[in-house]
Amino acid sequence: FFTWLVQDYLFVVEFTRFSGRVLGAAPPHHFDVLLGGLAALKDELSWFRSEASARQLSLAVPPQTTCQRYEAFMRSQNERPYAVQATVLWAIERAYNEGWRNAMPVAEVYEPFANRWGNAEFTQYVHMLASQADEALEQSAEVVRQEAEQAVLEVAELEKAFWDMAFGEKG
């Protein structure tokens, strides 16, 4: 779990950059939701630093191969249409939300994590991201919708690989 905690911090650093790039591609009427997510990421990065410090974990480590792959995937979205970027943002947040919400109840030591990403407020945020992605996809060509579908499948593969990495499998 400590491997996950450290590598997830590194992931969230790049995810923050990705979220900023999505904001840059978004139509103005999507700004409020996206800016709310960016503000939450500021708090999340501080929270990770606090959690790592409490466990005497160094965050000054290189990302493992799986984390590097996920970071590269997020960077690769820069040139994709907004509809794809919005879908990827939703898929990543949905993975966190579903993973932690469906894991409850959890052992007490994991409650801060499950409560952070499995709570009703975060679930509502994920629903708002879904609405924005759906709106963007509805206005997109079929080829863009197919690209978004493929990107969601890539997120699912990367999420599985990330947990495999955290639990000691090659990653």
C-alpha cells in the first residue's frame, strides 16, 4: 500500500497538469466544474504529502514503469479533441470513485482513503464530469467518439496495472 501511496502522489502531480490542459481545451461553460477539480487537487497534493510524512515515506523517488506509462498516456492526450480529454478525465476520476466507494467498508487504516474518493461529494463531481464529457461527445464526430471509447479502455488497463504494480507485480 505504501508503494501505491508514493506512486499515486507522483501520478496526481501529472494528473494535475493534465487537468490544467483539459481546462485549456474546454468551452467556458465547463470551467466551473474543472476549476473546482483543480482546487481539490491542490488540497489532495497537500494531503498526500501529509500522509507520506506521517508514515515516514519519501516522495522524492522516481516513478515506477507503470506510473511512467500512465503519465505518458495523460501527456499524450494534449493533441486530442476536447471530447476525448474530457472523457479521459472522467474515466480516471470514475476509477478512483468506484474503486474506493465499492471497497467500503474497509479496514480502519484505509478509511481516510476510502472516505476521500468514495464520498458523496466526490461522486457528484464525477457525475458532473460525465455530463460534460457526454455533452462534448454528443457534438463530436463518430471517429472522436471511438477515440474516446478506446481511451477509456486504456484508462482501465492502466488502472489495473497501477494496482498490480502497487502490490508487487512487475510494474
